[in-house]
Amino acid sequence: MWCLSIEIVNGNSPSHWCEALYDAKAAQLILYGRALGLSHGEAEDVLQETFLALMQMDFAPAKLENYCVRSFRNRALNYRRSLWRRLTRDWESLRWFEKTAHETSAERAAMKCLAELPPEQREAIVLKLWHGCTFEEIGGLMEIPTNTAAGRYRYGLQKIKTKLEGLVYERNEFAGESFARSAIEFLAPASSVGRA
């Protein structure tokens, strides 16, 4: 089996731009794949397919990061269409983010809320917060109007906030408003790039 990492390590890649892009975007693209409904392993497979295709290009595209995200999205959507892969995804849906030892209950709750959103809202949130896309870029990727992209983002965040606030009232073990605030802050690790 041929492996992308071997190709990059051995220096057989066509140019430095592909390696730098991989270093910058790989983790974000895997998370995006999870937002599109893929398992972690499936997202890694699609990531490798995407970069294999990029490495075969003679020159870097003009808007390299946008091209990469769109290429990944197209491959991910094609990948999802298989019935057998859909069954595997159902088993994998419980593990959305990688677990860490220092994960707080607020982070776990925020991740659970994000995973439960409708796919369109989840995709808009991941593209905005973790990829730093503008609503215009999100609209272009999802092939929807800019205002629709912004609405999906806002409605998704509102659903998460409402669910987290509901958890505060349901469970006395959490620290009230600070729990909801820290969970919402977990979902915003990066500021947006460009216009909102």
C-alpha cells in the first residue's frame, strides 16, 4: 500500500507547497471530514486521496487553501455515498473528536452538541471556526448563498448555546453559567478570516 507520508518524507513530492499545505491543513481537514459525517479513518483516507491528487498537479492553484478544502469536500461527499461506509459511520459516530486526558466536562458537552447538529449547520460552524472561512467562502464551498451560510452558522451556534444552557439547569454538577460559557468558548478556538 502506498502512503502519502512516505512520499513526503522521501522527498518525492512535486513541490514544497503541497507539503506546507499538508502541515497547515491536515488536522483541520480531518475535523471537517468528521463534520461531513465521516469516521476518523474515512476522513484520513479522503485526506490522503486529496493530497495525492494535489501532488500530481504541476503548479499550485491560485487560491490553494480554498481549492484544497473544496477538493476535500467533493471527495468526502463522494466517499459518503456508499451504503457499507454509512453503516461503519454509524458505529463511529460516538467518537467525534479525539479524546484527551485533560478534557473538561464543558468541552465534552460542547463536542456532543456540535456532533448532534444537522450536518449543514455543523459544516458551516467547522468551516467558520476551525478553517477561518468567511461566509462568502462557506457559501461558495457549500454552493449556497452567503446569507444562507451565515444563517446556518448562527442557527447552529444558537442550538448549541440553548442545549448547553439546558444542561446547566438539568445537572447541578456543573458550575452554572461558567460551564455554558466555557463550553461555548471551546467551540471558538480561532477567529474568522476576512469579512464575516
